Amino acid sequence: MKANPGLANTDLRFWYLIHRTRDAFRICEDQIFSKHGLSTEQYAVLATMKYLGNPTRPTAIARWLERSTNSMSLMIERMVRAGLIKRVRDKSDRRVVQLTITSKGESALRPATLAGLEFIQKVLSPLSYEDRHTLVALLDTLKYEASKYMNPGETTQEMMGSRAPRQADLMKRLVQYTSSSASEAKR
């Protein structure tokens, strides 16, 4: 079977654009969050902790962000030193470590979340409502295909069933969080 050169070129162009778009988003996020004293990774950890609740176990954060616990350990250590989060030992089992957001972390998270949501709205503004939904559906499909590649035993329905509602709930909570932040700032 001969490969279609037009299709191959489109596939490669897609692959190139998806990576460059993600890189551009990351650079923008780094600029936005740095104005609030955070890196993009630190913001992701704080937003995840806000969603999961205080206190939060490091393994839960790693699972939510789809990172290894080893990679999270170094990030957590830097965030503890920066005063953004603190470690708390479980009273019933001293081996268990929980993390809580400090007032410094909370003070950085609120305006960074608002700025991040404003960025998302600005970047998506050229797309119609329907185009946004189509793009989300297409990207969800690709993400689940990649997840199936990494986790061959898990079905798309299982992945969608467990992750999609949490993602939608996270977005809803972030919007509520920024709304309460804006209301408090006006007082």
C-alpha cells in the first residue's frame, strides 16, 4: 500500500503546529504567571491543590497532572522553599506527607488564575463558539488516543468517564474562584 504524500504532509504539518502552538502557549503562560511570582509548573500545582482541596498528598497532585511522583518531588521542594506551600505530617501516620497552600501561594494563585483565564479568552476570541467545541472534541480524541497508547489496557470510555467530569469541574471551579477573587478585590 502506497502512502498518500498529501496526507503525510498534512499529518506532519499538524504535528509541527500542535507542538509549536503548545510551546507558544507555554511561553505566554510563563510570562503571565511570572508577573505573579509563579512559574507555569508552580501555577499548575497550586491550581491542582485548590481543586483537590487542602491538604493534598503529593501523589494525588502527580496523578492529576499526569507526572511522575519523582518529578513532582523536586517541584514541591522548590515550592516549599519559596514559601508557596508547606508540608504537614499526618498525625496518625508520620510517614504520610500532606501539602497545604500558604497565604503567599494563595496570594499569587488568585490573580494568576484571573490573568490565565483572560489569556485563554483572548487567544480563543478568533474562534466561534462552534469552532471551540469542535476543537475541544478533536483534541479530546487525540489525547485519549495518546493515553490509549500509553495505557493499552484502559478503554477510551474508562478514560473519558473518569477524567472528563473532573476537567469540566476544574474549569467551573476556576471561574468561580476568580469571580470570588474579583468580588473580594472590589471590597
